[in-house]
Amino acid sequence: MNVLLVRPKSLNIIANVNVINLEPLDLEYLYTAAVMENVNCEIFDSLFDRRSLKDVLAAFKPDIVAISGYITQEAVMLDYCGIVREHDPSVKVIVGGVHAQVNYERFFCDSIDYIVHSASLEPFRRMLRLGKNFDEALLKDIDGICYRRDNEWIVNKQLLIDPDELPIPDRTHFNKNKQLYRYLGYSPCAIVKTAYSCPYQCSFCYCRKVNNGVYAARSIDLVVEEIAGIDCDSVHIVDDTFLVDKERIKRFIALVKEKGIQKNFIFYSRADFVVDNEELIKELGEIGTKGIIVGLEAIDDCTLDSYSKQCSEDVNESCIKILQKHNIDCLALFIIDINSVKSDFDKLYSWVESVGLKYASVSIFTPIPGTPLFDEYKDRLTTDKMQYWDFLHLVLEPTNMSRKAFYLEYYKLFLKLTYLGKRNGVYDFVDMQYIRNTAKEFFYNLING
């Protein structure tokens, strides 16, 4: 039996400027599960593989195709499912990934056979054990999946993940292609996931809805064992926030020292954790932490409160100072609100400069399906095309500016922050002319509608 694992391409040209390209870890976990079940398997990463899906299907002749992607890839995922069905109707099509886990009903269509709405590997492994025929009488016993029966979609009960049961992923694909994967100036860069969902309650956050909203963290001993075996100098821990449990982080630091691991670490944290735990931050810097990605989100308390962020402007500033003190880059994330006026764009850039941030990324306020914010704003949406949920498009009408004026100010802010990063050495590896031309084309199309 042959199983093809597919990562779809991105429709957004800005996503293709090779600034952040992450290893397809979700597919590597599936690959590992397939190997454990003695199933022949291949990864097709169409972000970089220039072959067409049709050509790959013809050459590999899969019995099962599993497609995993994010919300912005929904249309491509559905298109790929149609291509597989047209190629050979007997091929079983499975869809999964974080978007499908929470919004599985968006994939109820004839070109899909099964949807995995769990982060656990167990549903995939159990389906592989069914073989080519997938006995439908047994599907009802597989928790964490949706399947079709007599043209009706059946949703089996949720299956929570136990991260300690996950195997160390087989990185055969990464090791062959590691030059493709980076995080900013860190290349090659591997990624590691140590927890699922998030214990915090930010109203805009999608990640906390994963795993049915139940935060589950992997044993840090297993995490460090995995990291020690990665043949790569840089590791990006992609948990929504890695710095949650102080004792867990102390154990991480101790094990990295004990095993003599020398790598560059990048991970996410909340600003308040940094401020409340400076000594831990100092120790993290000493074991190789180079950058901490912090969702600062806004520069005023009123906006932070509206996002249920449970942080403040003062905490954000203190976080930046602490990271600077210990020579760790604060990789700051912000949201520009749809209620913004022109001066808000200028104030945000001035604030970024004044606090000495080397890198800042600004997203347009976007309520994501599955979050409380989506329910609040769903009647005001101006589109239902998920490729526009890339945080670079307006999916709501701005309240104090025209769309054209909003996009123009956002484009100017995007360029200013890009050049700020260039001056600070963040983008030493990129062709700025290419980024400028790509951004110009992208935003010209937005501004001119």
C-alpha cells in the first residue's frame, strides 16, 4: 500500500519570499506513523517541489492521499482533493491539520473520504491498519475522525492527544531538504512541538481551540531527547507559548546543559512570563536562546483589554527591556485594528522604533473561524474565501477609513518595518529588491481592489 502525504502550496505571494519557511512537521509525524505500520510513504511538499500533483500521483500511484494545511490553504486543499478524485476515484482521500481539526465541517464534500479532527496520530494509524478497503463497519470505532456513510457525514467523538505517546518524528524528509527551511536568519532551522492548545484565553487566538481546548504538554525529557537527535544548529519550538510552567522550563535548561546541547533556540512566550521570570530568561539566553516571539499585539491598554490579552503596555515595554538586557531578540507581533485611523499606523511604527525593537510584524485584525471573535464578527464579514485569512487582507470593513486608505497605510507600515529589520540585520539574507517588488505587486492589487 502506498500513502502520499501532501502539503499544499500557498496562494499568497508574500508567503513565498523565503523569510520564514517551516519544516512540514505534521506530515513528518504522519510519515513516522506510516513507517511504524510498515506502509510505503512519501511526502510531497508543494511549497518547494515544482512537480504538479497530477505528475506525483501518476508516478507514485498512491492508495491513500493525506492532505494537511492551514486555513489559508483551504481552497487549495479542496482543489487537490478534486484532482486526486479525478485521477483515480478508488484512492482514499484524508484531510487533516489544525484548520480541519476545529472547522472540519468546511470539508464536508464528495471529493473527501475522511477528515481527522484530532491532533493524535492514533486515528491515522488505525485507518492505515484497515488497509486499502477501509471497512466502514470499523470506522465508527475510530475516535477523532469524520467519515461519509450513505452520503451523510458522521462525526465521531473527539480524541484528545497525549503528547507523551507521540514518537520522535522521522526527519528523513527534513534531512534531505534542510536547506529549504528557515526562520528569518536561522537556516537551516528545524521545528519541534512540545504542547497542544494553550492555557490562556486570548479572544482572537485559534491555537487554544485545538485539542478541544485542553492544554497538553509533552514530558520535557522527551522533548530534549528529540532536540538532541536533530542534525541542525537551530531549533524553533512552535508551541503557541513555550514558557508556561516554570518548573518545566527549569528542567529544560538543566537537561540542555547536562547533555551539552549547543543549538540556537527560538520560541514563543507571553510578555508577562518574561517580566515575571527574568532569572529564567537569563538562563535561557545562556543555553542558546536567540529569539523569543512575543505577541505584544497592541501599544495601548484599551486595545489589549479588548483582546482579553491580560497584559498591559507597561508589561510589554518591560518585556522588551529584559530580553534586550540578556541579548535575546524580541520578535514582536502586533495587530492593527479595523478601528484604526492614519495616526495609529504612525504611532505604532514610532513606538517600535522608540523601544528599540529589531523586528516587528503587524497583522490585520482577523477573526478566525472557531474563536469567540469570529462568532462576534461573523455577520460583518466581507468575504468567505479562506485564502484571505492570512492577516494581510481585510475581511471586515474598516470603521474609520476607506479600504483603499487602510491598505495604503498598512503597505507603508509594512515597508517601514521591513527596512527597519534590514537596518538591524534581521534580513541580511534576503534580496530586498525582490521583497520590495513582491510587496508592491501584492499591495497594489489590494489598494486598487
